[in-house]
Amino acid sequence: MLTKKIALFGLLAFSTLTQAGQTIDVYRDPSCGCCKAWISHLRDNGFTVNDHVEPNMSAVKERLGVAPRLASCHTGVIDGKFVEGHVPAEQIKLLAKRPDLKGLAVPGMPMGSPGMEMGDHKDAYQVIGLTKDGTDEVIATY
Ligand SMILES: [Cu+2]
């Protein structure tokens, strides 16, 4: 009986933790300013960010399967999926609903994306999902 109660308590504690926000690992070059601004955007939206300074970003991208056509500055990892570039937090929150994707990307560094704010200047950009078969899918347009 006592062990049952302990198990139940453990379960409740765990579900409270997962509701508190998701954790994302972010790899970035030491000199990248817009990467830090994107990390702030994630924290403002409830993510717990583990910030990793990484001198060899191309090796990280290759290891995580980020296709070169999708590459940007920083690379995040959440639940084993990559989040490449200045992807808005709201799109990362939806990623759990897409088990068929290897990751999300905003290729390049479009002005006006989270962490790339430059006054009123806003470029149109797309959030691309990379499927497990290796094809690109437009997930959202901003
Ligand atoms: Cu950037």
C-alpha cells in the first residue's frame, strides 16, 4: 500500500514537471548575437534552454541530420528532433504532434524572425519541416 502511494506521488510530480515547460538544448557559435536573442525568445515563451557554446557548428548540424539547404546559425534539439535557425516558439510547441518529422528549420537568417528583429524591417519567411523520407514540407509562412 505504501509503495503504491509513493508511485502515485512520483507520477504526479512528473506530470507537473512536464507541464511547466519543455526543455531544449541549443548549440551556437560563441560569437553569435542573434542566437542569444533567439534563446531569450524561447525562455520568454516558457522553454527551459540549455545553452551550449559550440565552436564547430557544421559538425553539430551534420550529426543531427540538418540538410545543408536548411542551415542557419544555431541548432536546437528537442525530443531528438532538430530546430534549426530562428524558428518561432509557437511552432516548436507544435512539433510534438508531428512524429513524422526529423526537425524544423527557418533557413538563413530572415529579418523580423524571432531573434532577428531589426526595427520595422520584416522579410517573409517559411518554417520548413524535414520529413523522415528527406523531403521538405512548408509548415508555416510568416
Ligand atoms: Cu541568427
